[in-house]
Amino acid sequence: MKRNYSRWCSVALISAIYVLAGLAGWFLFAQLTVKGISDIWALFAADVLATIVVWAFGLLYENVSVYDPYWSVFPPVVFLIWAFYTGVWSIPVILLLLASWYWGWRLTRNWVITFKGIEHEDWRYTKYRSLHPALFHLINFFGLNMVPTLVVFAAMLPGLQLFGHYELSLVSGIILFFGFIVCLSSATIQLIADKQIHDFRAANPGKYCNVGLWKHGRHPNYFGEIQFWWGIWIMYAGLNGLDWFILGPIAMTALFMGISIPLMEKRQLANKPGYAEYRKQTRILI
């Protein structure tokens, strides 16, 4: 269903879709917990259902980009709801909320700034449509919607564990605050990188950005994203030690290093004159 909406009407439409997805997820969560399903598994099921609702609207509007804000909206909203649900407002939880809402605000803000309307689809999705028409719906559901949801949920698990009741020691407190600072610095790096690339593109259309943070790394925005989730894990590890929850930030790192960055590099090499030389001279991350 292709329709022309104004930019802000499109934002309102996607906001309504996300409210509907959230309500569907909350209803399922409530039903599962009543039946004795553990809170975390119920939350996981709610996350999957909310993703399916967003995916369905993406099909309706023939635009996979309907899913794009999910990445930045779900974690901070769920962490806040979880605080009310559990009644835990400890120092670790307050730091988690501050970090996640700052990060989510930055990422959502960037989406709003770059969002052109419901009829505009990200180039990556358009590419998949043209290259794999027969398999596109499978790629769309699993690869473009469900896999990112699963990776983000895995990366959120260390944060959700912070809702336990902890007594901070000197060492655990220092590590906790260090992880918090890592999260804040990560979102700040992304915020600075956003402004630098937006300003550069406005003044130099068609060229690759090689100023500011982009002079020291080809993907400072992705660097900040990866670092943020490691910061959440550091906060958790300071209170719980090393265990399998480290798989969350590892999966997030693999997603960017194995998929997002190679896709962007290939596009830049094809469309930006001189990018190959810049690539040789500049590290992939800061």
C-alpha cells in the first residue's frame, strides 16, 4: 500500500504502529506470566510479537524501514517499564536508565532527522528486494526484522539482570560506574559523529566524510553502537563476574562487523570517488 504522507504525518503513523505493537506485546506478556511463564521468557515472547506487528505493517506499506526505529525505542522503554514492573530503583538500575535513554534519544533523534517519509525505504532493503525477489520475504522477516530483534534482546539481557538486588562493594561500584561512563561516552561519540557527517554532507554532497571523528575511523557511529552494548555488559559484569551473558555484546559486535559495516563499505566504494584510498589510510573503527 503505497501512499504519499507528509514527513510528520509519517512519523505519527509509525508512532501509532509502535504503540499498537507495544500493546500487543504487553498483552501477551501479561497472559504468559499469569500462566507461570518466567518474566524473561514472557518478555522475549512479547518482543517477538511486537516485532511481528511492526513487520506486518512494513508489508502493508511495502517498506521494511518501518522497523528501523525499533532498535532505539525498545531497549530504553522496556528498561523503564521493567523498573516499574519489578519495583527496583537501585543505583545500577538508575544508571542503566540514564544510559539507555540518552543512547535511545540520540539514535531516535538521528532517525527523525534523516527520516524522509513512510514511502522512503532504506537503500539496503531496496537492494535486497532487487537482488533476491524470490527470497525477499524470508530475508525480510528473518534477516531484516527478527535477527536484529534477537541480537538486541541478547545484548539487553545483562541490563535486565541489573534489576536484582545488589550490595555494591568498592570494586563492583567502580566497575559499575566505569561501564556507565562507557555507555555515555559511546552515545556522545555517536551524537558528535551524526552532526559531523550531516554538516559535511550538506556542504559536500556526493563525497565521503573524512573530518572530525571520521578522520580517525571510517565508522565512528558503529563504533559507538558497539561500545554502548559493551558498556551495559561491563555494568553487569562488575556485579556478577564473567558468564555467558557476554554473548550478547559479542553477537552485537558480530552483527556490525560481519553485516552492517561490509554492506556500507561496499556501497561507499561503489559510489564515493577516493573512498578506496581513504579506506587504506583510516581504521575501520576509532
